[in-house]
Amino acid sequence: MARTSPDSQGILEPVELVKPAPEAHEVLIRITRCGVAFGDIIRSTDTAIPIRSYPWVPGYDLAGVVEEAGDESGLTTGQRVSAFSTTGGYARYICLPASLVVPLPQEVGDDEGCAVNLNYLTAWQMMFRIAGLPRLSLAGEPPPAILIQSAAGGVGTALLQLARLFGIRAYGSASPGKLDLVEELGGIPINREAEDPYAVIRSSETEGLDAVFETRGFSSARSSRMLLKKRGTVVVFGFLEHYHRGDFSRMTSLVWNSLGFFSPTARGRGRLFLIDPEKQNRWYREDLPVLINFCADRRIRPIIDQVFPLEAANDAWQRLIRSETRGKVLLDPWASP
């Protein structure tokens, strides 16, 4: 599935592409699952990262089977793998550098093998590499406290599960129909439609939060910085509030609110996180196997919202846009529409 022209914003259409062949350091993967991310939708508007050629095939993360391995890839035909693609995942086949491909054990299914990649990798790196939260409890010290915005989404549920695993107290804002999921995953639910999350947290966490994870954008994050401890961190990793604006308003809002967010006089630290396993490949190669092992041991359990046939990718996008999802949305390239 691809956006086929500059005029087809937000519309995906099926296209026939030539099956690629791997170079020496690459592998050809037969894709069994591809993840759907709001980042795909935002990028399709052509305002965040300009699309330079068409057809443009979205898709960050995937699971599949190595169909052909380059001589220098270190992988073998028939291996089940999880991989990060940035683009090109909404397809049946893809060629990727071996550095972006990690083997999957039999204990981890295709759904989990795909979902653990982008979502859990984002959550792990934000919590421990960017915000610097501890992975060990210190005797006599209270547990860290965090706020997760949009806590019932793909990354939100990953953050909740990792917080519970490492003894971190997590508040999760969500719509009323998703508060049960936040509580089920160990979070303290906040109804964002009926409660002021900032008032709830100020009354409960008098010393402030260690971190806030913001999927809504810079405007919301500017308010969240007021909830921090002196050395706390707000990490912005999504731009939901900016997506719903027009193109000019979207860019104006991004620029204006980013200036306030990164102000050195604001409380705590403000960080923007954009996952990039190509530039930060050492992090990727270190962190993803840890998360895959957590899946295999059932210490984390990716929440799968729905699996759509590849041809129904537009329906999957609409489910995200309408905020109907609970966990990760996936595509099956081989399912009948």
C-alpha cells in the first residue's frame, strides 16, 4: 500500500512493485506483520518530513521471515525476525540492512515480534536513555513517578508495562473507555475528559514528577514541565495536537510552542525524541534483544488492538485518527481483504 502522488494525501492505494533483491549486507524479508503508527499518518501530510518520491510506502516496523540473505548479512534463510524499516513496511517483501534486523525466538509470535520493535523500543529508550529513570530501586528511596499522555495507545501501553516491571509509579491519561486498560497494566488512570491531569498530579505528587511522556505535542508539553521535579524531564515523542490543524497553522504552532518548550528558564528538562535506529544503531542492537527476551519470558505482553489486511490500511488509519485504538494496530500482508 502506498501514497501514489502528491494529490493523494491521507489516501493509500495498492501498487505493484518489483520484488527486491538483497545486496551483500542486506536481507530480503517476507513480511508477516507490519505495524501501523500515527507517525505514518503525520508523515503522509508531507509537512513533517517531505516525501521526495512516489509511490511512497509507509511502515516503520515489521516481523517476517528471511527469504534471501546477503553473503555478509550474518543471517540465514528461514530465520524469523523483527525489523525496523522507517518506510516500506506496508508491503509483502522488503530489503533491509542486516543491522536493522534482529532474530526472533519461537516463543515470540509475529504480532508480538512486530509490536515490540517500534513501540517498546521507543518506550525503553525514552525512559532509560533519555529521561534517565532508574532500573533498580534504591533502599529507602521512593519510586520514581511519571505521567504518560495517551496511555492506552501503542507506546503508552509499552510505557505502562515497563514502568510496572521496574517499580515506577505511572499515571496514565486516557479517554473514559480506556481507563480500565490503564489500570489493568498497573497505571493510575486519569480521565482526561473529566479531570484536569495537572491538578490530579499536583495534589498527589507534591514534590513533582520525575518524567512526563508527551504524545500530544509541544503545547501540552509546555504545561507538563510545570509538573516536574527540578531535575525531571518531559520527553515529546508525538504531535497529535498539531496533526488536527491546517498546514500553515500546524507549522506555526509547532515553531511557536517549540520555542517555549525548549526555553532554558522552564522547569526541568525538555527533550524531543525521534527514534532513529540507523543513526543510533548501537542502542537498537543493545535494546531490542532485551525487549524480545522480555516478551519470550512473558515479562511484557504487547497489547494488540486489531490486525487488518494490508488492503485495509486506510481503515486502520481511520481507527487511529478517531482515537479508537487500545494498543498496537497491525497489518497482515497475506490476509484476504
